[in-house]
Amino acid sequence: MIPFSVAAASVIYNKRIFADNDLEVPTTWDELLAVCETLEGADVTPIYGTFPEIWTVTQGIFDYVVGGRIDVRDFFDQLNAIGEDVGPDSEVSFQRTLAEPVQQMLELLPYFNEDASARSYGDGNTAMANGEAAMYLQGPWALVEIEKAGTDIELGSFPLPVTDDPADLRIRVNIDLSLWIPEQADQKEGARELLQHLMLPEIQFPYNEMALAFSTTDDAPEVTDPRISEMQPYYDEGRFYMGPSQFVPPTIPFGNYVQSIVLGADPEPVLAQLDSDFARLAYRA
């Protein structure tokens, strides 16, 4: 496939709330917790959560914390190499490798809105549009929806810090749109013409600008929208990771497992179940 559009995601934040509370964008884990404490002390909801919708949990708090803590590609490469022997005694596993990042993820939960377990994605977008929270763990797709509310909210983006070293800061990326021609296509010549048309700079660049996405060619212009422009240096320097939630085979109910942890389940047996599911799937393959 030819990548057409890259969605870069990080923490969406309300610039006015930060300014009103004399807050700087945090670059370390301790600074992030301090920001949350300051916001709570000012009766401001630090982070808005929408936990009933599984994808907002996996692509949000889970991917941001875990993706920022581990080498995502290396982790899954090793898991796949170990295969059916994945478990508590293997060199890497969900319960061994992710136990600490998942516990760190849980440290953020007290700073979410108290009704996060009952709020939908639409509720989160509306709340951010109305200035009801300072931060939102969502990607640029949410910015497009928030804009529809027509408020004068001023938003920006920054990578969620999960270590005490600013050099570790990274953003989450995934290929949002790709172009491909199936082997079985019976009009390949016409398909190639369409593909070439879509990849023209005058087609690709305006689309991605509208969608708040990054274009994928060497000559792509830098993003200019202030809501996502703070991510440009990370994108340029390759300081990003693909969402770990996207590497788990869909036959494993991974999202349900992560959601259960966020809603109060003990992480240890859930991560052990993930190992068991992964090993069983590898055995069948």
C-alpha cells in the first residue's frame, strides 16, 4: 500500500486554561502530575475521559502511556518470535513487559472526570468545546468534531510525558489512509491512473490540511494549523510510535480487556489472559 495520510495524535489541551493557571506544557511525568494537581486545586477537570467507547481507551490512555514507555515494534516482534511460548517466564510478555506501564496508566485515572465511565466520545468533544476540561487524550479527528461546536476555544497538542526525561517524548502515529490496487482488480490501468491522481501534491496536500493530518511525501509542507503544529518536530525527527493497540490480532478481545482494567479490574490476571490468548492464537497458526 502507498501511505496517503498520517494521523499524529497526542494530548489535546486547552491553551486558555493552561494560561489562566500559569501552567507550562509538561515535558516529564512528574511535571504532568503536578499540572494535574494544580488544575484539581483550581476546580478544573484535568483530563476528560470517555471510557464506555473501547477505542477511545485503547487509542487514548493505553497507547499514550504504553507506547511512550516501550519500543512497540520490538515488543511485538519478540512476541511473534516467541509465539505459543509467550507467558510469565518468556523474555517478553504482556504480564511481564506491560505490568509497570499499565500501573502507571492507572495513576492518571484519578485526574479524569468522575463520570468518565458514563461519557461517550461525543460528550468528550462537547466538553472540550465548552472548556470543561484542560486535556483530552485524542487525535486530530476529535479536533475536527470539536470545531463543529463553533466555540472560540483555543487548543493545542503535546506528547504525553511518561518518563522523567524530556528526550523520551514521542507522539502516536498511524497510517490513516492508504492507497492500494488489489491483485484481483480487472481495471488495473485505470486504478493506477486514479492512484497517481490522488498522490498529486495539489490533491494530497489540501486534503490532509483539511483533515489535520500529515502528508507522506518528502516534499510535503509542514502543517500550519496551531492545533497540531506542535507535533511537527516530532514527526520530522521520527520521534513517534505506532499505537500498540493496533498490533494485537482482532481475534483477541484486547479492547475489552483494557477497558476492564480502566474500569477497575485487577491488571495482573487480565494481562495474563492476554498472554494466554496470544499463545493460543500462535499455536493455532
